[in-house]
Amino acid sequence: MYYPEMSKSELLSLKLDLENQYINFKEKDLNLNIARGKPSIEQINLSREMLDIIDSESSCVSENGLDCLNYGGIDGILEMKKIFSEILGIKQENIIVGGNSSLNMMFDTISCFMTSGNSTEKPWIEQKDIKFLCPCPGYDRHFSILEYFNIEPIIINMNEDGPDMDSVERLVHEDGSIKGIWCVPKYSNPQGYTYSDEVVRRFAKLHPKASDFRIFWDNAYAVHDLSETPTNLLNIMDECIKQGNEDLPIVFCSTSKITFPGAGVAALGASNNNINLLKKRYAVQTIGYDKVNQLRHAYFLKDYKNILKHMKKHREILKPKFDIVLKYLKENFNENKIASFTEPKGGYFVSVNVMNGCASRVVELCKNAGLILTNAGATFPKGKDKYNNNIRIAPSYPEKDELSLAMQLFCICVKLATIEKLLTS
């Protein structure tokens, strides 16, 4: 039954039953966590043989003669450039291979544009009140970078086919203080949406008022499919080149959720102008990233075809966990409609929208019973969800039996928070 249509006495009776269930869970002394998209130990173990690939007898020389044990090669080894070129669909010469974190490369790129600029315009730090577009719900760490640099976020609604492009086009055409937009174009965080071909083409056709506007294309889940029929993402760089807009996108990715989340390899791809500018920064910032780790990854991953085989093993671990989450969400909310949720075909998250005003209470109830969720509002800049209704679920890390317990408790908490809201409104 739809809760808003129930009488007060019916709601009170249901609340009493749910409170008893909730108390039973509290007595279990649980310690569960579905807050962040951490690969499980089982997933990490898929890549453990990589640790044995290089030993004291290995030459550690890249195929173009670069000694990976010594200085040099600030833009990465050729073998990893080839691999990332296949993943991103960008020429090898337009790839920079970095350390273990694509987030670090995004931060460095923003920092570079703040201090050095990226066009004939002044560096961003010399321009007043600069802004960034933020499709929401979105990735909290993107928003944290903006907050660190005191860049004003502007929320853009996310649709199932990508950001609201009418708003994007209007804003960037009218406002020269808007310098960029965050995008997770395939299996977005947290909804799991993939941008449609039309949306990608509209991005490529943008003519921003600010010549130093950039699209930060965080393709974190490029090969992270949960289905045997992957969702296709149109190549943003190809489309921008067609429009004479090759300087617009900067594309990021990493192997963090392919091999080791704390010891992977990250990369970015961009136009010649952007690459040359960023290389100047890296030449000052470092004498070179960990080329031994890059070489280890190149030997292990080999090529794009082999990566897809490897990711199939990840899918076999992840898919049953997503199925558990969706099973409980459907069983508990398909009929009463007090919560809606996405059914992603890839990525690492499920996005749940509860009744307006209830998300923070759901998180609180879960925490008090031993289940940690991402903070309510985390999927919005500065942690402020004006509707207080979005919650991100990360199924990857717990064991399946733990995840089942977590979802049972989560559904009880959503129902309790909803009834509390109805009884006080």
C-alpha cells in the first residue's frame, strides 16, 4: 500500500512493527559498510599474479628503450600509452600516463589551469568568481576539488541520457565565468546512466563564451560492465575533432577498479594544445611517475581484448551483488512507491531516491544499527541536497550474506523514516 494514502492508525501500527524489526537488527551488533565503491578482496585477488611479473632478474626496459628503473618519461611508458589509447579511443601521442590516481590527475589539471591558464585568457585564479557545472547527483570527490579551489558549483539536472543539455548549452553560451563541467559519461556515479549519442554530440558542438572552458570527462567505468551487452559510449574526442573543438575535452581514466585500487595506473587524453600545456606542469612537478608499476600493468593487461576478459571476471563477482541490492529494493518499494532506484548496467553504484526530507534520517537510522552509508547530500556540491532524498549504495565490498543483511536493514530504515515524516507533516 502507498504510505501517504494510509490512515494515521495504520501508519502507527506499521511503525510499531518496523521498530521491532529495527531493534532486532540493533541487537545483532552489526558492522556493515556500503558507503564507498571499494573493490572486494576477491576482485583484488584477480590481479595478484601481477605482483610476480617483475622480479630482480627482469630487465625493466620499455619497448622503446626507456629504463623504467631510472629517471625520465614524465608522460609514461609506450606500452601503457597503447593500452590507454585503446580504452579511451585517443591517439597514443595524446595520452599522459601518470601515477595511481586519476583523481590526482584531475586535481593537477584544475591546479594547472588555475595558475597557468589554458588559452589566451588569464589564469583562472586571476579571474573573478569562476564557476563549474555539476550534473547532479554526482561524484562527491569532483565537488571537493571545486571546494578546495573556491570554484562555485552550478547544479545541472541529470537525466537518464545524461546532463540537461538545454541548461548546459544556455549557461556556457551566456556566462564566461563558467570554466568547465564534470562528467562521468559511462555508468555515471551514482545512477549508472550512460550519456546518449545525442548528448555527446551536443557536448562536442558547444561554443562556450569562455575560450578556456573545458569538459572534464571522467571515464572511470569505461570497461566496467555488468551485462554481456555493454552500453556504448560515443567517443567524445572524435566528435569534438569533427566540430573543430578538439581542445574542449580532457578525458581521464585509471585501472583502480581493474587491478589494484591503491596501486593502479591513471591516464588522461587530450588535444595537442592541452597535452603540451600539462606536460610543462608535469616536467616541473615530477621527474617521472612509477614506470615499474606501469610496466607491470602493461605485462599483465597486455591489450584491450585481454582487459575485457579480465573485466568479465570482475563482472562475475559484482553482478550477483547488484542483483541482491535490486532484489530487496524491488521487493520493498516496487508496490508502495515510497522510494525509486536505478538499475545500472555497469559501474559501481545504485542510486536511491527516498521521500523528500528523509535521506539524512535514513542514513542516521542505518548508522545507529551498524550500517554505514555515504552521507546524505554527498552526491551534491558542498553536501547540500535541497530535497534531502538521494542515497548512494555501493554493493561491491561486502560479502553477499553481509550485503543481504545490509539491504534488509536499509529497507526497514527507509520505511521507518518515511512513516516518521508522514506522521509529523
